[in-house]
Amino acid sequence: MRTHFCGLVDEALIGQTVTLCGWVNTNRVQSHVVFTDLRDHEGMVQIVVDSDMGELFKTAGDLSVESCVRVTGSVRARGAANDKIRSGKVEVLAERIEVLNKAEPLPFHAHENAGEETRLTYRYLDLRRPEMQKMMRTRIRLVQSLRRWLDERGFQDIETPILTKATPEGARDFLVPARMHPGEFYALPQSPQLFKQILMVAGFDRYYQIARCFRDEALRADRQLEFTQLDMEFAWVSERDVQDTVEGMIREVFKDTIGVELDAQFPRMTYAEAMRRYGSDKPDLRIALEFADIAELVKTCEFKVFTDWANHADGRVIALRAPGAAGWSRKQIDEAGAHAAKHGAKGLAWMKIEDASKGREGINSPIAKFFDDATLAAIVEAAGAQTGDAIFFGAADYKTASDFMGALRLKLGKDLGLVGEGWKPLWVTDFPMFEWDEEAQRYVALHHPFTAPAVDDIADLRANAKTAVSRGYDMVLNGNEIGGGSIRIHRPQMQSAVFDLLGIGAEEAEAKFGFLLDALKYGAPPHGGIAFGIDRIAALMAGTESIRDVIAFPKTTTAQCLMTGAPSPIPDAQLAEVHVMVRPKDPA
Amino acid sequence: MRTHFCGLVDEALIGQTVTLCGWVNTNRVQSHVVFTDLRDHEGMVQIVVDSDMGELFKTAGDLSVESCVRVTGSVRARGAANDKIRSGKVEVLAERIEVLNKAEPLPFHAHENAGEETRLTYRYLDLRRPEMQKMMRTRIRLVQSLRRWLDERGFQDIETPILTKATPEGARDFLVPARMHPGEFYALPQSPQLFKQILMVAGFDRYYQIARCFRDEALRADRQLEFTQLDMEFAWVSERDVQDTVEGMIREVFKDTIGVELDAQFPRMTYAEAMRRYGSDKPDLRIALEFADIAELVKTCEFKVFTDWANHADGRVIALRAPGAAGWSRKQIDEAGAHAAKHGAKGLAWMKIEDASKGREGINSPIAKFFDDATLAAIVEAAGAQTGDAIFFGAADYKTASDFMGALRLKLGKDLGLVGEGWKPLWVTDFPMFEWDEEAQRYVALHHPFTAPAVDDIADLRANAKTAVSRGYDMVLNGNEIGGGSIRIHRPQMQSAVFDLLGIGAEEAEAKFGFLLDALKYGAPPHGGIAFGIDRIAALMAGTESIRDVIAFPKTTTAQCLMTGAPSPIPDAQLAEVHVMVRPKDPA
């Protein structure tokens, strides 16, 4: 239908006749000439029709914005060149214009940013915007680049089922009633975890899949009901084999997709160190701020909150410098406090260092009175605070204090403009094997129940479950966990022991994971892997906060597709075919 | 963990020390030496341990089949070479053997073909068999090759949702209750049809996706609940653009994946011609047999079944030669009749041409008596039958006669050994736009309701709906429809008219397809596409009848995964969270 793409018409074509197809981007009459910007996938070109062209002039003048047209004409040099676009030095003098599909007046102008609800309802118009095209294409290039890298290295791309058995990875499963099995249900996979382990047992050696995964969880801004991960698994490996391989992959893919050179070697940090220095298992290293532990300094001070936690076996007292925040208003301080409270703080003490040379006199703080001069000076020194800075304090049990001060650190970084430029990758390793769940009074798996412990000995693991470290690892980039994985348990006895420690009895284990335990009995090789969040990596590469900008048809935070109207009611007769009915509303 | 793959150890490594990981394929003691075939992803190598090796000899002798081991040893030339494998000229003299995971006695021997139920239950053992590895790798290479071809040509790989709105493509949808919207449901897509059309409206120009699709239909041998298609769509194209492009792709991918050169130009045939000559819209051209239409010859004969249909406006009388079937037994003839009956025949008349030179005397047939000599001779000539052949006859309405004689043609081809070697691709075009559904007393779409008619004029289409031809096309290979597509309707008025002809009222159209009709209003470009069945193409390439051989974790014909046990009952409390309940059994 066309001889060239609009966006690729340039000086080389001057004097030639071209046929172009595209959308009317803008259309204006000026000095008896119609100027039409025609746009396609590759960009834009200017079409001109003089008033002496009779019928053609009228056709051109009447073109509505976003109509589809086919234009034949000759390419000529343009008076006022537009250096921003490839076709900016030429224009096409139209000889024929065919309206392929006239556009009605638009619900919103495709070249302006409308509200997200409108954009999602008319997603086809939203996606036509060059910004959206650009972000979507970044994602497409990312996935292409990943596949190329993996294919070249012999990773086998294998599809695993979407209709499968209810899985046990913490989140809620989506359920699908089975027509041929009344009262039974398939579940959509939260990840291909068990299938990829089975593939290693099946002898596939190295596997990958760009896999759709499903979690029926409350939607936060950066979550979708369905999401995409690069799922990988390797047989006969240790954690360093996996890490080194995928670190090389990520480095090459960043270079290939967006031209960014990441560190030649990603820094490494244990979970314990990350919590100690940054209060997060995915620290954003673009922010230079670090915690100072001051429990030793305040064990005997007069501030009860501090002394209580400083003397508690599981307590922590943290000082965090806020560079340049000495001038903050009461309102700003309160906002910081509210943010910390949202993340578990019961209060947020602070000091403003108005003049470091003046000692106590230079410090503005409601809690300064609780410390003697030496302690006060030691605290300021420990925090590294100088004139013009503030210090915020957190005291609580280790985890709570770390969590809310970690959240505060991110807020300070942002509010104070301290988030550095560039890309800061990081490996976080040596995660705890288990977390104690107070409510359930049992251990829960920090990664998932198939993660191998660092110790090989079952008795050792049982005896030291509380402090046991796993063979799990996360790849973090600019404060985002972009990948997570582990070496898996490959011996049935160890897998049974871990189920047992997690309170999964033999019967439940058999019912839920019998096939995995069976598979491990028949010569399962040592294996491990990792999964990367494609939506998040694409969003980071595209420079957008929202993963919805790199998903063609995302759902809202209320789990709806505004374009198609999903979900929707289904006639009862159709539900009867799959042996379910809508539950009558609870009378309460 | 390893220095080399087992299957890649060869003479170049003689004298070197290697460390290998793999499974014990076989293990035998012979003349005080343990011979172990160690197998990995790349193949096998022989490990030897002499009886003078003490503890190592015992370890080696005790290895159970399919155990995972790590072996370190030196490579040396082997006495009796095995030319079939790369490592056949060498063996590894073990110095160290580490049992990584001992295998229990196997439920079936991984190197024998067990029953399919056992194979699917222990799929991880089944997949270890070299035949299965080979078939799965053919599929993997096929998909790689397709992607490479498409990526190089600027097709954009875009993911579309799995949780979407109930779609209308004929088959039954899988439903997913929506937790956040009580009483509402998502549906799994039968194909990304509407999304890919929307992507063209959204300006993506050329799209592809290796897409998972779902149809809740009765499972036949070659169907799965979920299947994979290469889904493609092009903007600004005519049917020839699409066909020529994907024909080139299929040709290159066959060469690349299995080294097969397909025809430089695929033959083309209209739907009408395919039905006339072969009684099928996906004729297997490897079978040279063709129908002879003999209605003109039998209009006035004495065989009422023939004369009735020969004089009927919509009737058809077909003769089909069965080369070499004159010697068939009564039982064989009856089997042919039963096969035709299964496909709609009320009876199957036949003639055996025992001696063509003898005229009526040489013909053995219960119906010969109904024809005069001239007619009899004309029938034999029309069918092209010679001494030793049989002729089968079908008389019915056009569609029924074509269908059952088409089915018979395939059976004859197979039973008589007439299926030629090689690959016979074909384009089938000019499908009818509509089929009349007697039961529903309305038209149904032969492709789907978004397929464009060959005529552009709505009044013309309405006036000639019965004979209207669509812009649909199928790619057929060896009797399999491997791809199907069409140019789509891109104007809202035409789309509404087609909905109307299909008995989809304005209100229903708005409720189900409002977003499509809206999208067509805002400058939808002319567009079209195609979808290829990946499972089927992979099975053809791998030389297997069953698509289950090229799917890692297939379901049975009763829609179960024997390995995981899906589907399974779900606790009522969990169903309550998504606002459904299992329907009480119908008291009847």
C-alpha cells in the first residue's frame, strides 16, 4: 500500500514520487496552502497542497485529525527546515489523497497527556503518542536483547502451563473452575518455580522463559494482577555461577538496549550489612546516606526510649544525618515523622545542627536536654552531622527501627535532592532462611520453601533455624529488587526437613508437593536459578515511575481493564457449565 | 561444578583430566571393570573403574541407574570404539566419583517407552529420554528461528493480557472469578485477536507474539486446553502482502530448523476448488487422489440415491478411485463405509474393477445393475479407475458429500500406502464469508466476525450474503491447517453491518465489542494478519503425531495434569474470597 515510511522520507528522495500511509497528526491552512503532518510508526513528514489543486485542496483541508490517509506525491526540498526530525528538510507535494478511514472528533487529543482513566479507556489513542511508542519500544528491545543473549548461550526456552495446580508461594491464587471435573479448579501460576525445577530434574540443563505470572493481591501503584518475569534455571551450579552469568547478561542488555554501561563488577552485600547500613534489603545506593548505630552511646542517658532499646538484646538506636535540613520547618519535620510512623515508628526524635562550633548552644532539639555534653557531641560526630544538617533518630526493635529509618532515608534522599545520577546495581546475599511469624507462632520462608540453606546438614539446620542463612540472592538496582533467586534444595530429605520446620506436615507436603518430593528421589541434580521482573526493568530503562507505561493493556489499581470492561458479569447458565455459582451475599 | 559436558568429550581431550556431571545411564561390571555410561544434556560418555581402585570400585559398582554423579578422571582412548556418538572413541578413567543424589529404583525405565499415563505422571523421567529431548529441542529451535526472523524484520513483540474479557470466538471461555468485583469474572483469551487489531489502531504497524491461548473444548487427541500460537498482525496491507511475507518466513524457518526446503512458491487454491477436488478446506496434497463429479452422468440412471442428488440444486455425486483396492475384503469395504458414515454418509456405494477390459463383466458391484453400459463405462472413465482399482461413491448435499468423501480420501490414502513423502504446503483462499446455521436459523462467521468481506459495499454484502466471499486465508501443510488469517474490517459501518448479518444486535455488539467499534472510529488503518499453530508445526517438524510430545507438561484428554494433579478441589473458604461456590449437584 505504501512505498516508504513517513518518518523515513529524506533528501535522498527529492524528485521522486512516493506513496505514504499514516495518520493526520496536525492539519492547518496558511496562505492558501494546506500543511498536513502525516505520522506513522517511524515518524512524521509534511504534506503540502496548494489552493490551485482544486478538489485535492478541499480534501486536504477537510482532513480530521487522526484520520488514516494514503498520500501520493513528489518529494521536494522544504523552505524552513525542521532539524529535529529526519524528514525535516523535505516535504511531499500531494498529487493524490485517499481517506482510508475518517476519524471522528477525538475523546482526547492524542498528543496531550490526559487523565489516566481516559488514557486507559482509549488506550489505542494513548499508545499512538510518540512518548508511549518510545517507552513500549524500549521494553520490546529489552526482551529481544535478553532472548538473543540467552539463545546464543544455549539456554532452552520452554513454556510451562498457565492452567495448573494451586501453588503455595504466599500470594493468593487465581482460580479457574474445571468444566470436566465438577467442583475442581485449576490455578494460574504465581511463577513457574516448581516447573522449572522439574525441568532441571528432566535434564534440560539451562532453561529460560519470558513467563506470565499471576498474583491476586491488593494492587499497589507498581503491581499488576499479571506480570512478566524472565525466569531462569541452571543445573549443576553454585550461586556464584548463576550470579556471574546473569550479571554479565544484565550488563550487556543495559548496554544493548539503552546504551548504559553498568559497573564492571556489581558490589555485593549481605542481608545483615544492608539492614545495618541502610535499613533495607534493596538499598538505593544512589543515596549516600548511611545509618549510624548509637546504642553504645546512649545506654545510660536520660531519654527512656533510647535507653530501653539500647539495653534490649534485640533493640536498635539509629541516627541518620539529613544534610542541609537544619532549616526545615515544623511542617517538614512533622511530615518526616508521619512517613516514619507509616512504616512502624512510634515517634521520630530529631536535632537541628544550627552551628556545630557552638556545641549544645548550636543544637536545636527537644531531646538535647537528655544527654550530657560529651554524649551530645559523640552523637553528632557519629552521625557525621555538620552545621546546617539535621539528625533523625529511630529506636525500636531491630527490624522495626531498620524498616522505618530505611523508609525515612529514601524520603530524605528524595526531598533533599540527594538521589545521585546513574545506575547503582548491587547483589544482596546471605538472607535469613526463616522469619519467625509471631501471629502464626511458626517460621515462614523468607524466599520460598524450595530455597536451599547454607548448611548441608539437616540436624545443624534444625538446631540453628533461627539464625540459619539461605543460599538466596537478590539483584538490586537503584533501590528496586529487579531479580531474585537461590540455589534450590535438591535432596528429598532436606526438602522434607524444611517443610517440617515451616510447619508443613508430611501429609500436607505430600498433597501439595508430592510430585516435587518424588522428582527429587530420582536423581535430581544440584540446581538454582533466578527470576527478573521485566515490567520493572523496562520501566527503569524507559525512565518512567509506572510499569503501566510499559504494558500495552494494563489494569487499574482496582483490577479493571477500562478499555474492554473486564471483569464482567457472566450469565448463570454459563457458570452452570463449569459447576459454580455466584455466592449469595453475606446477610451481615 | 564441571569442566566439560559428557556428550562433548572426544579425542582432543585425551590425556587431560576432566570433571563431568550427569546421570548414570547404565552401569555394569565386566571382567573386574565397572563400565558406567554417564549422560548429560549433550550426550553420553563411558566411565571406567578397575577393580584395583579399592573404595572407588565399590562406589562405582553400587551406582543406581539415573543417580546424579560428579566424576573426575583422565580421558584415554578406548579399545572398542562406538562410532555412533561423539565420545565413542574415548573413555574416562575415574579418579573420583561423588554421588550428588542417589536415585531410588525407577517407576519405569527412562529409556523405554512406558504407557502414556505413567510417562505423564513421571514426566521428569519421560523428558530425560533422548527421543523426548530431541523433539522438545526441535520445538525450541522452531520458536527461536521464528523470533529471529521476525525481530530482524522489525515486527514488534508485544504481550497482551491473559486476564481479559469474555470473548466471542465460538469456543467456550475459561472463567476466573474477580476477587475485587464480586459476581464478575475475567476470561482467558481464546486468541489475542481483538488486542492485536487494537495494536494496529494504536500505531504499532507490525506486531507478533508467541501467545498462549485457551479454549475450554472437548479434548481430541490433538487438542489441549491451552495452546501456543504465533500471532501476527500488519497495518496498511492487502492479503498478498501478508501471505507473501509469512510464506517466506515459513520457508526459511523450515530450512533453518529441520533443513527442509519447501516449494519456492506455495500453490494456491480457492476454498471452492479445494472442496470440489478434495472435499476438504485443508487438503493433504501428498495423496494424489481426486474426486470425480459424476452428477451429469447419473441424472437419469435407475439408482434413486444418485438421481435424487444429481438433480438437486445443492446435490453432489462423487466418484473416488481407490487404486489397487479391487481385492479388498468385505470387511475392508465395510470399514471404509463405517468411516464415511462417521463423517455423515448414509451409505457408501462401491465398484471393484476386476478387469477393465471386460466392461460390465469385469466389474464387481452391487450398484452396477442400475447403470446402462455406456454410463457404467463413463463412470469408470471419469473416476480414472483401472483393473485392480475400486471406486467409492458419495451422494448427498454438496457439503455432506464433500465432507465424508474427503474423510474417506484420507483413509484410502493411508490404508493404501498412497501418502507421498515430503512436504506439501498450500494456500487456501476465498472462503465463504458466512455459513448458514440451520439450527439457529442464522448466519455464522466461517472465520470470525472481524474478517473483511471481499466486497467493500455494505448493500452489496447484504444482498449477496449467502455467496459472499471473505478475505480470509489458511496455510495448509500435509493436510494440517497450520495457519489461518484474514484482512480485517477496519471501518465501523462495515463491522456493524457484519454483526447485524450475524444476528448480533446493536445492543449486544455494543456490550461485547463496543471498544472495537469505538477504536475503528478514530482512524483505524487497513490491517490484517495471521496466526500459526506452534504446537502442530513443532509436532510436524519433530515427526510425531501427538502435540503432547512437543509440550513439556501437557494435559490428558480428560484435561488433567497427571504430574501435579491439577485440577483439584479448593477449600470453600478460599472460594468465598472470590465470591463463588461450587454449584450443588442437579437433583436429576
